[in-house]
Amino acid sequence: MLEDSLKQLAALVEKLENKNNTLEDALALFERGVKLTRECLDAVNVSRGKIVELSKEMDKIIERPIDE
């Protein structure tokens, strides 16, 4: 999902760089870009949360005494 959104963002940037866009078209592209950016940030934040939780679990495992 994140990769798809990033590809779509790249395509939007290319379209926005086209000087032949009408103001309405450019605004619509920009609006879509903002929405995609939010989706990407949400996906990154979800992943970051998972990484933090997994790291905490690993810390607990590492701190556990080894039974002999």
C-alpha cells in the first residue's frame, strides 16, 4: 500500500510539473497529493508503532534470566 501511494505521488509530481495544467487541474492534483501524503504518513506511523512494540518485547526477552 505504501509503495503504491509513493508511486502515485511521484506520478502526481510529474503531472504538476507540466506547465500545461489548468489551475483547476493543478489544484485537483495537489489535493490528491495531500491526501496520498496523509495516507503515507499514517502507514509509516502504524509501522513505527509496531516496531516500538516489537522492540519492547525484545527488550523483555533479552532481560529475562536464562534458566540453567
